[in-house]
Amino acid sequence: MGAVPASAPVFLPPADASGLPPPPQYYQASPRPGYQYNQQFTAQLPPQSIAPQIQRPMKESAREIEHPPSSPDPIQNVYYETPRPMQVVQIGEPPAAKREPESEPEPEPEPDYSLLLLSLADEYFARAKKLMNRSEEFYQLTAMGLGCIESALTNFHLEPLREAQLSLRYAQVLFDETENHDDAERVLTKAIEVCERNGFVDLKYSMQLLLSCVLFQSRPKAAVKDLQNLIEEAEVYKHAAWEYALRYQLVMFHLSDSNSRDLQQAMHQLEKLGHNALKNNDKAVAAFSTTVEAMLHLQSPYPDAVTSAQRAIASARPLLMDSAVCHLVQLAFTLELIDLCCSIRRGNVEQNDEKRKFMHELFGKVGQDKSWLDQGSVLSVPVCMSSLRGLALQKGGLVSQVGGKAVLQFSWLDADEAEQAGFLLSVASKARKGSSDRAKVQEFIDGGVNRTRETVADYSGKTSLAAREKLSKARLMECRFLIEQTFLQCSSGNWKGAWKSLETSRQCLAQLGTKPPRSITLMVQYLKGVIEQGRGNLEAALSCYQSADLDLAQFQRQAVGGAAQQQTAGAARWNPDLEVGRNICILAAMNRLVLTNEPSHTLSKQRADLLDQVKSAMKSCTDKNIMAAYTLVHQQVGERGVVASKNSLVSALNAAKAVANTQITALVLTVMQQNFFRGVTDEHANKCVKAAVANVQQWGDPTWSYVAAGIEAESQEFRGNPEAARHMKEEMARRLQRVPSGVRQRILSG
């Protein structure tokens, strides 16, 4: 019993503290595949969609009344009037009053054909959004709606404000749904001139920002330069509210690249945004920028990423307590999510518990506040009236009016998504502890699964693209919860329940409709091997760990190849999906080392190369749970010598205790007792046995509970307590019945 039994997999899930959404955006800066809009398509529209040429009837009063001529005299070429009949008139009576001709009815006013065209465009766009996918019909309906708007702009003399707003909408649809960026640029350029002539400052900034987004698709550097010029112009005119929006869009441009140099540029712009907002007393904007800054620090590849994020959190907290900002519960809750992520990354268990409790208390208060539910996925950040410089706001501009206040609006987590993220981070922060906390972790998982399934039920059957995207996100989140449940059931030795949860997660992935993150597929494959190993099917488990998806060397080559493409641009940003995937491959490789540790195994010759691969990969691993597991596995398969082995075990024990990982603590103590205290009867040996048995019981795995009973029985025999040893052997027999059948057969066969 001197080595870790091969039937006990190392199945620690890496702590995924990356469940936060990407930063909000004003406009999507990523290109969308679209329909090539034909300028001549208006000929294909139904007749009612084109402004008809109206033939106006002549009024009766305007017609020339032609009297039929009498017989003409061919010589004199004159006409004689036809004699009129004589009327009888009495002498002395007043003449009869002249009858007034009846007045003609007022003609009906002509319909507003431009309004009819716009209504028709709305109907085309609405029908397009209800389609299941972006089929040919979708693009035809979109093109017909665009044609109606173009006809209204071209054939009717509109008021300047209405023309500008309609042009902005036309360009926005072109940008969102088509690839006709040249047409969008042309329309926006003309509309900006209209805004400048009529003083529509708000609309002008909105158009200029959209124009920069259009330009970014083909010439990103030129778009960045153009946006920087706009920011300088806004600063000169002290248009603070619009400067905030433009500067934040510049942050989005920098974040579109995946290298750390542009990440630093984005950080700099956020710091400048927060500084200017504080200078103008726009504390809500400053709190928003600082919260996003904390979120971005967690994506930094630098060692001080967590420290920088916590520094930003500390700056945001006093701002959120201000009376002008305290109503923004979305910001406050997101800040707590980021703070909990920092503690998970650091592996600070005590802080995890405190921050998790505070987060749940805060969300309880959020549930009583209906403002977040009413706003949905929109965050309205108020700005001071002084930041508007007395300028009028227009519909469609960058600055909106909500409840009589001027606000900047950003896309954000809605209340359901935030609650699901809170449950997922709660699971990640508590799942490494023993059986005493397992019920609480399962409660978090059940809460998250219920919320995601409610969302799935709400959006199932809806055909709009937005609804389908929401449905896909909910199913992916449900899959994450089921994977966490599978890890939890594996840790308790509930292999039947783990297999059921894994199959359910596979069904969720099949219903996504989109390609899931690579880390998710790797975890599903890895968990299959863990379950097979726990059941005693070692050959099937080894086959899973050796699959191409979980091959550590291949994964490292692909990761290095992707990073090599960014060498000219700078160091790569932290990629959570890549890091989690690498950690899963490391765990699979360590389980391979344990399964092939016997010298008689056919793959034992590959152990040295595999251990070198794990050593290399561990240089970039920051997960303290995996670091502790690696120290234990390295001691079992790589260390030679008593001193080196003892030092490795002590290091692994300290690392496991630091993150309160009961499983690794129990394994280390068990190995330590077998290697250094077996057959020893002094006080230190007795303490080691008791500690090992207590941690195994807290862990709650049936197989290792049987092993612990054997250790205790053996210890009692060495200490001269045959009666106690006999009782423990009887307990061993009882515990053996709870061991999986595959493992039990291996134990009984010797």
C-alpha cells in the first residue's frame, strides 16, 4: 500500500473563475456575414412599397365649361345663342332670390406616403427577425426593408431631423445585417453634414461613432485614428458626455485584438475615462469604468493581475456608495462577482466564504428591487447636466433620457444571467472541500440548474435571433452546472450519479446549435475517463486519457502555434478557455502516470517523456489545487530518495491545506503514513494514522474509506490491540460492499 492506488483518479476540476461576460459594447465591432444589398432591387419590391405617382383629379371649379354651339353661319362665322324659354313674372313682386350653388365637399388629405414606407420597412424587419436563421429569405426581407427606407429618403422632402434619424437607422441596419459598408459610409457622411448644418450635436456624435465602427471593419488603424480625433474634438468643446461614449468605444477597438499591448492601451483609456468623469463629477461613469477595468485586469497575463484587479475594486467601492450611484445595483453585484473571482484565483478559502455570503445577501436585496428586472440587459449610467453643455438631445443619439435624467446606455448582464453567474462562482469557491460542504455545493448547483432551465423554457420555441442566442447561452450555462455536479459526484464516489449527470451535459451540448468552448468538450472527455477509472475499468480510463483531444503535447503545440502568430503584436492576453483546457490535459496526463506506474505495465517506458511534458506545462499553471496534486504525483512516479520524497509530500500537504482541499490532504497523509510510518508505533505515527483516517472520512469516497479502515486495522495490530484490529477488519468487510464492483474484484483477486 505504498503507492496511490490506480483506481483513485486525480479528478480535481480547475477553478474556472472566468464566468463573467465580455465588457459591454455600444456597437458590435465584429463583421457580420450579410446579404449584398443591390441598389437596383427596388424594382423587385411589391407595388405598394414604392411611392406611387399620384394623378390628381381636376376640381369642378377649374374645368372649362363648354356650351354646345348652335348652328354656325358659314359666311359670318358667328354663333347665335339658342333662345331661352320665357319666365312669368308678376309686376310689383320682388325678384326671386338667387339660389346659391351647393358647396363642394373638402377633398380628403393625401396620406403620408413616407410614413407608410417606414411602417412597411418595420414590418419587413420584424418578419426577418422571426425567421429561424439567416436564410435567403432573411436577407431578402432585410433588403426590402432597406429599400423602403431608401425610397423615403430619396423621393420625399423630409424635415432635417427626421432625415438624419432615418439615415442613421438605414446605416445601422446596413452595418448590422449586410456587408455593404461602403453604402453605410456614404449615407453616414451625408447625414453628418445635415446634422452639422442644423446643430444636431447628439445625433452627429452617434453617426460619427457608427462611422468609425464601419471603418474599423476594413481599416482598423484608420478607425482608431479617426476616433482619437473625435475624442480630441469632444474634449476641446467640453462635450464630456459624448467624450465618455467615444472613449469607451476606443477601449472596445483595443480589446478586439488579443495581444497584451492593446490590452494595456484599453486600460489606459479606461483610466483616462474614469479620471475625466471624476473631474466632471460624473461619479456613476467613474464607477462604471473602474468596474470594467477590474474585469479586464483578470484577463491580463501578468503575475500581478489579481492584485491590480483588487486595487480597481477598492477604487470602485466608495464610488458605489455615493447617492448618485448607489441605485446601480447591476454595477454593485458585478463588482462582487469580480471580487469573488479574485479570491478563487488566489485560492483564499476564508475570503471565498466571506465574499460568497456577501454576494448572496446583496442579490437578495437586488431581488426586491425591480429596477434591474425592468431594465433587462441594459445598464443606464447617469451623467450630470453640466456634461451636456446645454445641448439638446435627439432620439437616436448617444445620450438618452430615462426618467428625466440624461444617461449613457450599455449592454450588461440581466438579473437572470447575473444570478446564474453567482451560483456558478459559488460552486467553484466551495467545491474543493469535504463531504460536510457537499450538500451546500449541491444546493448551489440545483439553484443554477433551475434558473437556466427556466430560461430555456421561456425562450424555447421562439424563432428570433436574439431569443435563440439567449437560449444557447442558457443551455451552455446549464451544461457548466452539470459538469460541476459530475465533478462533485466523482469526489464522493457516486459513479452512477456522475455518469447520469455527464450524459445530461452531453445532451445539453448537442442542443446548443453552436460550437461549445473547447474547454467544455475536454472536461466531458476527461470526466468519462475519471468515471471509468473510479469504477475500476482501468483500460477504458487509460484509453480516454490517451485520446487526441486530451494529449498534452499536442495541446501545447497548438497553444504555442497560436501564440507565435501574435509575437509581432506583443504577448498574448490571458485566455481562460485555453488555460482551463491546458489544466484538464495536465490532469489527464497525471492520471496516465498513476495508471502506468507499475514497471510491468506496457506503457511504463513512456512515463519519463510524459512526466517531462507535465513538468513543462506546470510552469505556466497557476491553479493551486493542480499544483498540489502535481507535487503528490511527482513524488509517486518521479522522486527517488527518502529526503526528496519526504520534502515533496510535505510541500504537497501544505499546498493542499492552503486551499482546503480535503481530497489531496487525505491522499498525501495516506501516502505519508504508508511510506514513513508503517509499522511504527510512536506518537507521531499514531497521529499520522488518525489524521489520514479523519481526512478520508471527511472526503467520503467509498474506495478510500475501505483503504483507511485497512490502515487503521494494520496500525492496531502493530500496536498490540488485536480486538480493535478485528473490529476494524469487520468494518473493512462492510465497507468493501460499498466499493464499485470493478474495484472490488481487483481487491479480491489480490
